[in-house]
Amino acid sequence: MTLPTQLAALQAKDSEAERIRARLAEIEQQGQGNAALEETRAQRATLQAKLAEARVRLKDKELQLKSAESKVAEIEKKLYGGQVRHPKELEGYQREAQMFQQQVGKLEEVVLEQMSEVDSLEASARQVRREAQRMEEEWTQQNLRWQVERATLDAALQAAQAAIGQVRGALGDETLARYDWLRRT
């Protein structure tokens, strides 16, 4: 093999090795993270926290409603059970029953609103959870493709480096020094 042919082969293998290294660096950079997936995960966490808070508020209002309903039932039992004999006492219980019935009506409205909010948040959370799962699956598949490509590129880089070593071994020191200087500039 002539000197120009050897130098051309060396240049071709060096260029191939550089291209492979650049692609490996690109794959490494791409594999660092997925901003859209991270954003979706954060959104999912935020929705789950809001949903938990809404469920707590709903449970609290349901307990308040049950308490008010039991007070109404207790007062009505006193009113209609024949235990109250004085008109003023009867009047007081009637006012108290009316007050608790109004409170029950308001609490029922609040509970319905809270249920609606919980339903809405659950629907949003399901949608975001499905989207995050889809994105995670895509990311996993992409990572697997990159691993395969990385393995192929690593093998190609080793082969190129072996060929470079063979060609460099056949060239003299002065020729290699001049080649390396030209390659750097």
C-alpha cells in the first residue's frame, strides 16, 4: 500500500471514529432527561395533592352534615316524642331544629360542590396519569433503542480504532507527526 493510500485510509478511519464519538455524545446528551415527562410527573403529583386535599375537605363536610342531621333528628325526637310540655321549651326546640335544618341544607350544597370538585380532580388525575404512563413507556422504548445503537456504535468505534492502530503502525513517526498536525489544524 502506498503512502497516500495509507494516509487516506487513516483519514477515513479517523473521520469515522469522530462521527461515532459525536453520535455517542449526542445519545448520552439525549438520555440525560426528558423535560416533558418530568413536567407531566410534576403535574401528576400536584393533582394528586389537590385531590387528597379535596377528599379531606369533602370528608370533613360530610362529617359536619351527619352531625347536623343527627342534631335535627335528636331535636325532632324531643319535639314529637311527647317529652316537651312547656310552650317556651317547644318554641326553643322548634327554632333550634329550624336552624340545624338550614345548616343541613347549606352543608348539603357544600358537600355536592365538594363531590363535584373531587370528581373533576379524579378525572384530571386519571388523564394525567395515563399521559405520564404513555410518556414513560415511550421514554423506556427510546432508551432501549439508544442502548442498542450505543452498543453498535461502541463495536464500530473499536473496529475503527483497531484499523487506525494498524495503519498508524505501518507509518513512520515523522509522517504521523505531520498527519496529526494537519488533522488538528
